[in-house]
Amino acid sequence: MIKNLDIVISVFYILGIVGIGLWSGLSKKKVLPGNESKDYFLAGKSLRWPMIGLALFATNISCLHLVSLAQSGFDTGLLNGNFEWMAAFTLVLLSLFFVPFYIKSKVATLPDFLEKRYNKACRDWLAIISIVSAVVIHIAFSFLAGGIVLKTLFGVNMYVSVMVIALLTGIYTIIGGLRAVVITESIQTIVLLSGAVIITILCYNKMGGWASMVSTLSSTHDINKLSMLRPAGDASGMPWYAIFLGYPVLGIWYWCADQTIVQRVLGAKDENNARVGPLFCGFIKILPVFIFVLPGLMAFVLVKKGMFDVSSLQSLNAAGETIVNTKGIYTLMITQLVPMGLVGILVAALLSGLMSQISGALNSIATLVSYDLYKRFRPQTSDTQLVKTGRISAGIALIVSVALLPLINQYESLFNGLNDIIAHIAPPITTVFVLGIFWKGASAKSAQYTLWIGSAMGAVVFILDKLHPDTVMGRIPFMMMAFYLCCICLIMQVVLSYAFPVQHTSESRELYWKSPLEPLSAKGWKGIGNYKVLSLILLGTMAVLYWIFR
């Protein structure tokens, strides 16, 4: 339980964010008739690269990541940091290859892009999948992690705390639209990073520095926890090849083809801002390994040194053995290692991650329902009606997300549960987007059937894995399963493209690269701000980091 001062800080922070969100959404300049939906869903196409980069990061990082990455750091060391660092490579792909098409085609949603490149059936399917994934992945999992933390810290019922946060976040998101989301996300990113840095510094100092950590890990034969790349047969199920083969499947869908993420890019002022924004986010994504994952590993070292008490997390299993429920590690670190006053800031950081991801997902759901479902079947709908429809759909999404909490709470590790679901959703979507922009011969019918069959296949495999976990298929790590499913989808679409040859429209003929070098033809800004220069710097930085922590 936390002190009154920290509770006051946390409450004032929440009210402040709600106030700023409402102010930013309601104080905008008068919008011309017919532009209401563009202003609400895409912030009037006014976003610059710093806001885009910060908003991308804030939408990605939630309370779930803070809690679960610290848990993974305690359990397996830096290994799950790969989900953060590998994101930099897919953000480069977004900047170099995907952004130009999205901006050039002037789409409001990614399903809209698929219709222009393929057909309406692809648009409808992706819209439905995107809405479902936003509700489950971006909102429900975040709610669950936030509810667990708030229950531990404040002693309030998990569902009560979740519904209060849902109500407050929903108010400014539903009223203010994307502008309110992006402005509040930018603030929340700064608060979230500040809080994470504080607890990292406190853990580092208490532990006695880096040399002390290495010495302790060596003496307990846990030095491999500092390695990001594990050998074949590693007990984690994530050897180096699984990361490099499986992550691109998850990453390309998440960062390049998921509406919740890419919507920040679609609201960019111009192509240069749209390209540099994701690269800025790529540089920020270096930090989570050091300020989210590493603190969990530091807590492990402190336990080994006898300087951190985890007895409150211990329980007996069926065999009578003492086990530690490491889901509560981050909360325990806050209550044991952080002085009064700073605890309130840490709680504000957790709430920042929770509220920013939920607000981003709600805005994307509103956009998808309005543009890709409602207007699709009622093309004469006015802009005012579109905004109203989006607001109603966001409210319904909140209710459904809360209702899903008991189901997803069955996962032992929320972070692994999240990625397990993504691994079965992503393969067909990643396939149709990659082939769509890189291969002239990718046909509409092939994409349509690949999405349908691939999604059904992913659902069947997921269900069988859960019903029969001891079978050969059930023992395949989710990263490798994502790779295998993607290979099947890739072969499927290529074969179907020859069975149903492509018939390009005037629009689709302009929506694939004629050569791999074509996307690099745009000059961009001069100097270090050039998207090509920044891409090289980011790739070089990641290569050096992986060499150090190999």
C-alpha cells in the first residue's frame, strides 16, 4: 500500500491528463464543413515528426510492458528485450518502404490501402481483424496489467480500478479525437520514461553498480541472463534464430500494418515528417532494455544479495515447492525501493503507459468502424455522422475489453500471452502487405484467400496448441510458429497469384515498388535529418548494441 502523498500525486496526474486531453480536443480552430472526420481521426494531417515518434512509442509501451518486461528481466534476463530492439529494424522498413505508399494513396486507414492495392474483400477482412486485435491486444491486456498493479498498490478491486481508468481515458479520447490522443501521449511518454529512469537508477545504486551485478551473476552461474542472443536448445524457447526468423513476422504486422500504430503516421503533415517520425521512435526503442527489462534483472541480483524481499510473492505449488509469482516484481520494486513522493511519480508512469495505449487503440477502432465498416455500406454518410459513429464504437470497445479480462487473466505471463496471440494473427497480414508492395504479380484474389485461409489456420493452430500442449505442434515456440505460418501463407499467395493472375487497376498499378531502390529516390531533408542518414545511423547503432550484448 502507498502513502497519502503518493495517492494525491497520482490523482492530480490523472485529472491533469484528462484536462489536457479535453482542452486539446475542444480548443482546436474551427473546422470547415466536410473536414470534420479528417480533423477528428487524422488530426487534420498536421502532425510533425517529434509528436509522431513519441506517440508511436507511447501507443506501443503500456503498463503491461513495464510490469511484464520487469518480470521477464527477473526470470530470463535481457532476453525479452529483443522485442524492443528488433522493433528498430521494422521501424526502418516502415519509414523506407511503407510510409510513401500510405501517404501517396491518401488513405485514412490501412484496410483502405488494401482495397486500393487488392480489393474490397481484403479491406473488410483486415478491418474486422484490426478491430478485434485492438480490443484484445491493445486494450484488454493493458487493462489487466493496470488492474493488477492498482489492486496491489491501492488495495482497490481490480475491476473497479479498470472501469474508472476506462471511463477517464474514454472521455478525452472519444471527445478529442487523434489530436487529443497524440498530445496526451507525448506528455505521457515523457512521464513514463522519467519514472522508469528513476527506478533504474535506484536499483543500480542499491545493487552497487554494473561490476557488482556481473560478479553476482557469475557467482550464481546466471551470467547468461546478460545475453540477448541465446544458443540453440535454450530453455527459454527463444534461441537467436527464432528471434531473427520469427520477430519480423510479428514486427512487420505490428509496426507496419496495424492501424493502431500506423494511424499516427497517417496524420503526418507531409512525407518527410511521416518518415522521420518512426525513425525517432526507433531510437527511443533502445531505452526499454535498460529502463524496463534491466531493472527486473537488477531485482534478481538484489534477491541473490539478500537486499530485496520477495517473500510476499512466494507460495507453495502442488508438489509443496516454494515458487515466486514474479508478476508482482515491478510493484514490489516500487514499494520497497522508492522513497515516498517518488512512488506517486512511478504510479503516474504506470498510468501513463496504461492510458496512452488505450487512448490510441480507441481512436483507431473509431476510425476503422467509421471509415471501413459504416461508410463502406453507407457511402453517403456525412462527416458529422462518421464522427458520431466513431465515438459510439469506441465506447462499445471499452465495454467489451473489460468483459474479456477474466479470460486473458489465465495466462501466467501476460507479455508472453500477448505475443502468443500476435504470432497467430500476424502471418497472413504480414504476407499480403509485403508481397503487395514488393511484387507486381500479387493478385487481389490471392491476397483475399491468403487472409481468409491464413487467419483460419492461425486460429485452429492456436486452439489446438491450448487444448493439446504436449503434442509436437504444441511444443513449437510461438516465435517459430509465426515463422512457419508465414512461410505457408507466402507459398499460398504466390501459388494463388499464378492461379488467379493479377489484373491491376489504375490505382493498384501505382502501389507497388518497381525496384528495391525506388523508395530511396526521394531526396528528403538535408543533413542529419535526412531519412536515409537516420536509417543508417539507427541500423549501425543496433548492430553495435547486439554485438555488445550478444
